[in-house]
Amino acid sequence: MKRRHQSLLGLLVMAGPIVGGGIVAAAPAAVAAGNVTGQVNTKGALLNIRTGTSSGTAAKGTLRHGATVTIVCQQPGQNVRGDVRTSTMWNRLTNGRYVADAFIRRSLTPPRCDQKVATPTPSPSASTVGQIYTRGALLNVRAGATTTSLKKGTLRDGSRITLVCQQAGQNVRGDVRTSRMWNRMPNGAYVADAFVKRSVTPPSCTQPVVAKPTPTPTPTPTPTPTPTPTATRTPAAAKIDTDGVTLNVRYGPTTNAPVTGSLPDGSSVTISCQLVGQQINGSVRNTDLWDRLSNGTYISDAYVERNYTPPKCAPLPASLRGWVNPVPGPGGSGYRTKERPTHDGVDFSVRRNTPILAAASGTVILVECNTSGRTCDVDGSPSVYGCGWYMEIQHANRVVTRYCHMVRKPAVRVGQWVNAGQVIGYVGSSGNSSGPHLHFEVHTGAAPATRANAVNPRTFLAPRGVYF
């Protein structure tokens, strides 16, 4: 779902050391006291605007050659060879985004971001210099001390960084050590200490500043705090990040599920809970987690910026487990639509001879050829009536599933027990059919399976964890 641009800073970046903001270089003579105006110089190409000081961070827009920008301050990051200079400096714009200084013409040097904004941090003398060691891989920079925290950028193997302090977080097994400590850098972001070589242990981020000794205060009773609801029980807000395109909202946690709507980039959403679904590589992360919204629909967590971990969705009750998709892929023509009000199931357009699976365990109660033509052993057509080769399975709680248009007579027999996921036949085009597909029905209060007790397969199976 990402848009691709023929733009710079995906092609012209050069590997180089990354120095943290805590190491202050000697300032040029003409350092501006406030904002600085600059001009983009890319020899006609587009310049990416990014969320951080690296070409590995998310692109949030582009600037044309010759565009004027207002620079608030500069921050060191990835070394870039541009059309103006080769530099590790990145310019923070008024919207908080960054562009590489390597492509900016300016008459004044912007102030350093760590000098312009006064942030209480441990003294420079307490900072430690470390080196990234990842055996050639990139190391993610995170907003917090956990791998589920928002990704803020990446650091190359061998990069030098300044470590302000350490904080306990998620335990990580790395190429240097196994540790639950995370290193906070001058920009407030974190890297796992498991991938950092250092000669000195940084101070604790929670370590108090030592001043002159003070008398021990007399202990006073601490009132019992009023219990507050757990934060995870209340749906919390997050933001869509798709690099400018819209994000599909789906009926279930898979791209096979129908699209129920879309959300523009930057939209705020309320996440009720998360569950495992289809693996997606998105703009924010690569994950198999999907976020259930407050209206019961789903979006991939791969495109969601958040600074918290949503709770897991409640597991399916035992009474609803044991159902599977009858064939892989998305469902097509739906149940009793406006265009086909007498269509009592869902069609799956899949290849001929695709295995058909029993949607749940049960007993085969019918195997039959149903056609107005000569035989079910040849392809039918829209002018022929009937389900072709089809079968029905009786499940628990008087539920019957029906499978139509098989390529040949099913290998199962009436009275045979089949398990959920067992192959019961193969996709064909027998009977009333214009091409290979499976027509799948669900009936409740059956047998017999009639039009009166047919139900929508999608709404029946969604609470059972099956989406198509």
C-alpha cells in the first residue's frame, strides 16, 4: 500500500557514522539565533520529507527542486551525499519533520536542536559513547524500551551513538549480550543495549541527582490510592500512517475479508483490541496483528502509529471453535445481494481442482448430481439449472453446510464422518455455472437444508474466527 516516488534519499544515501546529539561539534561562525530559510537543490528530483534523521524512517511527503523551507534547527543523523554538500546534519522543519541538509542551500547555519530546546538530561560528562554491533543488519530505534514501541528510525552496524542513560524494558537477545536494558539517546529515543558495544555502563535513567545530604524525613502514613480502571480496558486512540494513501477497513483480519470502508492517512482511530491474522509489511511495522476498531471492523496494525500496546481480543469460546475456510482466497458473489436476491450462499472463484475442505467436523448426509443437463461430469453453463455435483454435511447444533459445482463426484460417501479441514472434493464448474468456483451455503435448524433456513455464511462464520 506504499506509494513509490522517484525521489532522493532512497538512492543517494551513503553509509556513515551516526553521532548522537549529545556530542556537540564546534559551531560555524554564522549560526542563526532563530529560524533559517533554505532552498531545496536536488537538480530536478523530489526530496523526501521524513519523520526522523534517516532515510530508513517513514516518508511523510516530498519537496520539489527550488522549494523554500523554514528550518527550525539541525540534528545529526544518517550521513548523506547530496547536491549541495555531504553531511550528517538533518534539518527539522516547522511541522517537526526532517529533510537532509545535504540538499539544502542556505546562507546561515541553523542552531542545533539539542541547544535550541532545553531538555533536562543527565550532564554531558555522564553520557557514554557506544557502537552498534548487529553483524551487518540495521538496528531499529524505538520510542520506548520495547520492540512493540513506535519505530523512529534505524542505525547501521558500526554506527557510533551517545548513550544518555539506561532504562529497564523488554528482554532482548542480541549480538553483544542478552539484556533487558535499553539505552536512551539524546533525542529521547531508545535502542536495545543487547546490540551496543560500550566500555562504560551508562547511568540509570531513573537515578536521582546526588546533591548534598539532607535529613531523612519523618515517615508519614501514605493514603491507600483509589483503584483506577486498567488502561487497556478502555479503547485508546492511535493514528493511521500509510505514506499518503488510504487504508482499507475490512470485515476480518485478512485481506481476503471484504472491504467495509477506508481511512485516509493521518486519521485517528480507536482500537478495542488486537488479534493475530494475515502477516502484513506496512509503513510502520511488519506484523501479523490486526486492530479491531470500536465498530467491530479491522485494520492491519502494520499501518498504525501508537505509543501503547492494545489488549488482546478475547479468545473464541469453545462452542464457536472448530471452523475453517472451505477454500483459500476471498469470497466473491455474496448472500442474497440486491443483484442476486435468490443467491443463498457465497461464491469462491478459485482454480479448477482446488481442494474443497469440510468447514467443520460432521457427517456426510448427501452426495448428489443436481442438473438439468445430461450429466454432472461435464462443465455446465448459465443456461443449465442445478448445483451440479454437490454434497452436504450435518454438523453439531443442527447446522448443515452445502458445497456445489464440484468437478466430479465427491470421494466421500453418505454416513461418513469427516473432520474440519478434511478434503471432501474439488472445485469445478458443473451445473448452473459460468466458470470454476465453489458455491458454499450454511443452513441452521437443519436438516433438511432449505431456502427458508439458509443464513449468510459470512455473518455465521465471522464470530467463529473465519473470514472471507
